[in-house]
Amino acid sequence: MNLQTAIQLRILELIKERKWSVNKLAERSGIAPSSLKRTVKPYATIKNTSTETIQKICYGLEIPFKEFWNSELFDDLDYEE
């Protein structure tokens, strides 16, 4: 799995845990819903989510930045050149 896919799945996992919609997370994070949807939906067009965006997502989720990365999804990533 590549890093962007792992990020996408992690965001969806965290949303599901809270029973939130993508729109609710976007609102709480100060991110445009359309931007977040372009990151997490099956038709995702964003190929490299910035650390700034992840920080905003963490703020919206009320979790520390390092907790975002605390997932098995990030254990065996494919190396990309």
C-alpha cells in the first residue's frame, strides 16, 4: 500500500469511529468539504496530502498529531520514488 492510500484509509477509519460524515470532519477541521472529499473518496484526486492538512484533521478530531500515525496501516508501506 502506498502512503496516500494509507492516509485516506486512516481518515476514513477515524471518521467511522466517531460516526461522522466527511462534511462534519471538514467543518470541524477548517477544510473545504470538497477538498477533503478529493482526499478520501474512491475518486480521490489528491495524491499527496500535506502535513498541514493532516494537522488540521487532527485538530478537528481532537487528537494529537502523532496519534494519527498510530495505525497498522502505516506499518508496511510501499516505497515510492
